[in-house]
Amino acid sequence: MTQTTVTLNNGLEIPQLGLGVYMIDGDAATEQAVGDALKLGYRHIDTAHAYQNERGVGAAIQKSGLDRNDIWVTSKLWPSDYGEAKTPVAIDKMLARLATDHVDLLLLHQQFGDYLGAWKAMENAVNTGKVRAIGLSNFDGDRLDDILTNATIQPAVMQVELHPYFQQQALKAKLAAVGTKFESWYPLGHGDAALLNEPVLVELGRKYDKSTAQIVLRWHVQSGHIVFPKTTNPQHMQDNLDIFDFELTADDMAKIDALDKNQRYFEMTLNQQKAQFESWTPAD
């Protein structure tokens, strides 16, 4: 079973399917989940300072016996880490928590605070080898324009809500010129039964002897998206990995593309996000 990769705009190849550790509570549970995933063949882990479980990720990688360079690690800076002076310190603390000398992909987690200062510091971290690629999570509008206008290194990745009901076509078109690749959170529509029971997905599941979730993950992969569904269940990890032994046809893909209805599940307003996200500082 050959897993697939996506080539970023800096030439690096990122594994398309990974494990997300958002809402895995604590380092011990995270270490167990990441260790199980690595044993199954996962080579991409997505974490963040805000998740408060980076140490668990680092411990699992250290204990895996795998070469660090064979595992892609993504993490994210919270707005409290942003600033040309603050971000280098935050990156060093992140590396210590992860017990590594580099992060493969570093994202700005939210579009608030001194994101321009943080971006400049992240560019410097790429130049010094502490970070291999940089990108954004949850940026749009004027905040995204600020980054694109002022960046020396353009975003390699944009991580946003992305699934068959919300396909981000306008944002994709905006970022096509700089070659930014898309990573999906809520790749299965936040587990929405309406989405996972869509007749077209049920039909394709029968056709390929796969679950509707596997059909959606396969659609993501063939659409060029990077996905990292969260689970602590090794069987679910294996199920999510079992999408590389079949291929959807162009007609199949078109049927799923036609499900797009610009429906998001995360509905906090920008002002609500700003109030909540800027008032919190994750522990080191």
C-alpha cells in the first residue's frame, strides 16, 4: 500500500494523510495515539501549541525507533506567540516541547495579533533551519492579503475547514498563483450524519466496498488536499489509512464535487473569535 504525497511550493513533499491530535487530552494519551499511528505506517502528525500535547507527540516519535527525518511534524503558533521578538522564543520552546531540532511545517494558527511580525520571524526560522516550511491556518480577507503582500516566503499551506459540503473554491482560486496547498480540518464534515449518508457517497461505498468516510478521504486525496483525521482508536486509524488501494473515477469525483453548498460547521463570527482567541495564552 503506497501512501501519497503532495509537493509544496518550496519543493518539499508532505505525506497527504496524517494523524491529527486536536482534542486528544494530555501528553500520555497523545503519546499512545501517535505511537499506535506510527506503528501502523503513519508518517505525518499534526499538532499545535494550543492543543497542549506537543510533548506527547515528541515522546512518541523518540520512542518509535524511526528516523526523525522520516516523520513529518506540523505544529502551530498561537496569537500569544506572535511578534518579531516573541516568535523566535516561542519556536525554541516548541522545539523543546517536541524534543526535536526542527519542525517540518509551522503555521500561524489564527488571524489575530501581530501576525506580520510572526511571519517575518518564521521566515527567519526557515533560513536558519529550525523550520522547513511555513503556512497559515484560518486566515482570510484582509489578514490573508497582508501576509501575501508582505511575505518573502509565500505560504506553503493553508489549513481550513474543508469537506464536500464546503470546498473553499474562492480561497483556492485566490491562493493558486502562489502555489499554496490546502489542508483540511473537519475533513468528514465534523462527522455530520447528513454528509456521511449522502446517497452518492453510499453508492460509491457499495461500488468500492468502502465506508462513506473512506470515500470522502479518498476524494480529499485525489483533490490534492492534505488530511489528518483525529482518532485514538487504532482500528479507525487503520480504516483511515485503507484508502490507497482504490481510485475514484473522474465521474465519481465530479459527483462528490457537486455536493458543494458552501456550508461550514464552524460558525463563530470574526469578532467572537478575536475576543476568545486573543484573551487566552496556552501554557508552555
